[in-house]
Amino acid sequence: MAEISVRVAGDDVYEVTPSAQDVLEESFRFMLAREPKEAIHGRFDLRTIARYFPEYPSEMRRRIGS
């Protein structure tokens, strides 16, 4: 399995959960629902997702709860 590196800043958790792990897991579920796993870069900043999918921040709030 390839190594994946994701940068997560404190405010990337969108103030909806105490766990960055929850945000990472849901972020990957979000991306995998929209593109094949091969399309996900091996190294990226979590904020990059919103550049490709503008609905990402609001969807994360909905999924994790705000």
C-alpha cells in the first residue's frame, strides 16, 4: 500500500469535532465517493479538497455535525 501524507491545520477540522482523525476519515470517504482511489494524490493539504470540490466544507459540517 502506498504511503499517503495529508497536512491538517487546526482550523481544518472546521470546528465541528475534537478529533482530526474523524475529519480525515470522512474526508477520504467524501473523496472516494467522487473519484477513484488512484486519483487521490499521495501528498496534499486537506484544504486542497475544497479547490476541487467546493461543497466539501459544508458537506463535512453536515457529516460530522456542527
